[in-house]
Amino acid sequence: MQEKQFIQKGARKVRLDEFLQEEIEGAGYSHADVVRTPTSTKIVIYAQRPGLVIGRGGSRIKELTEKMEKDFDFENPQIEVNEIENPDSHAQVVAKSMASWLEKGGRAKRVGYTYLRRMKEAGVPGAEIEVSGKLSGNRGRTEKFSFGYVKICGNTARENVDKGYALARTKPGAIGVKVRMMKEMPEFMSRNIDVEEEIIHETVEDEDASEKPERITEVVREAENMTAAEIERAIEELEDIKTDDISTDEVRKVFEEGVEEEEEEASEQEETEPEKDLESKESDSEEQEETEDGEADYEEIVSGTIGDAKEQLEELDAPDYQKAKEAEESNKNRTTFIDWLEGRE
């Protein structure tokens, strides 16, 4: 029942708007507000020339009052007329003025650009004009003009956008004029926000998730083959790392990707790497002998994978885990490997 009443009130508002446009056409009518009081109905009319609405001695306004009371069933209607100080800042007035100019033979582009400039000079934040119909020739077309900021949808478009429509009846055919303009900029667009002080978005990375690829690699090294039973055994027996979020498919996928990368590297090396001469081979062998005779090269040890580095350190007679830790921190800085080195110191 309430929905039906809302629809009836809305339909009556539309009929009232059409009625006033016809009755006071030459007065530059913009819109009307209906305010209901306990004893009467107040109707506020906004027009460019209020004198034409009132009439001589108030005769015109008396006629309007009688017609509204009869046709729209308003209880004791009281009409008030307000003058529009700046006509170029009201969408309906602009649309009617443009339609009147088009009926007198004005060209669409000239009319559109003229009123666009006038709205800009009136201080309107933004506006859109759409003129469509038989502008020239037998085929219809649409000309659009716009400037500034105009909200298209949402609550801001309902509250801050003024809309107007008028129909120009020319000899070639009817021409529709639509005008949309921002009455004022929304409050949220005028806020002063210091982006450096106000945090808009913050992402916190899960430490366990970031180390997951390394943990899966450890499982691959532990498993002797890629059968499901062997992978599950490796997951269960690894106590130093977290394995409850690692699945068999993830381990097998990482293993297959590693095999493919090794095959690609080997094929590229065979195709592109030239053969070394005898002098370079002898120098490499001499450097290798010096490294074996002297102190271990921890930078070289930690440059590989974690599993290979552990094996090389355990093969040394007296490994210096402190130096290995320093080399790891300056190189890859892997948290899992550093924790393992600290446990061996």
C-alpha cells in the first residue's frame, strides 16, 4: 500500500512539472518544490522572470492556485515564486533556452559551445550537453559537449547533479536537448589528505608462506624418488622444517620444474659455451688446488642450494659455521639455513 502511495506522489510531481512548463513557458521555469504543512501545501516555483508568473495584481498566480487545487487535489495550495539569480547554473533553464534557439534556426554546435562557455563562466564545476535528432540532413545524429567533472552514477549523481530536458520542434524534425551539470563538488573530493601520513593499504606477508618454496626443496632432497609413499615419508621425517602445509603434488611439481631447468641449462651450455684452451684448464686446476690446500671458500659453499651447502660443510674436517653464517648473510640471507648454522655453532 505504501509503495502505491509513493508511486502516486511521484507521478503527481511529474505531472505538476509538465503543467508548470506549459503554463509559464515564457517565464524561464526551472523547477518546483512541494512542501506539505499541517494546514496547507506550499509550492515554491523557481523561474527566471517571476513577474510573468505572478501577473498583474497577482491575477496569474490566482489562476495557477485554482488549477492546482482542482487538477492535483492539493489542500489549500500556497504558491511562492523565487527568482533564479544565475540562469546558466540551472539545467532545465539552459535546456529550454537551447531548445528555443534551435527552433529559431540556430546550429547545434554553435548553440552547444555557447551555453557550455556560459555555464563555465557561471562557476559550474562541470556539465554535459547532448543534442540529438535531425540536426542537418535526413539522417539523425548526436552532438555531445562537456567540460569539468560530472558524476555519472551513485548517490553523488542523485544529490549533486542537476538534470534538464527540452524538446525543440524544428522543420526537419524534433531535436532533444539533455543537460547535466554538477551543482557543487561532493564533500569527499575536497578533503585534504596527506598520503604519506594516512595509510591507505598495508600488506603483511606470511613468513611461512614466503619460505614455502625452500621447504618444498628440502622435501625433494630428502625423498629418494618421486613416488607418493616416498614423498610422504620425507614429509613426516623432516623435523627441522614445517611440512604440514606441503602436499605431494607440490613436491612433484617442484621436482619436475628443477629437472627441466637442469636439462635446459645443460643443452644451452653444450650449444653456446666454447671449449677452454689448455692454459685456462691448467689455471683452473691450480686455483682449485690452492683452495683445497688453504682455507675453505665459504662464499662458494653458500652460493649453491641449502642441501649442497650442508653436505659440503659436513665434509670439512673443521668447518667454521660462524664464517659460513656471515657469508650466507652477505649473500642470499636464507632464514632456514641461518637457523641451521646457528644450531651448529
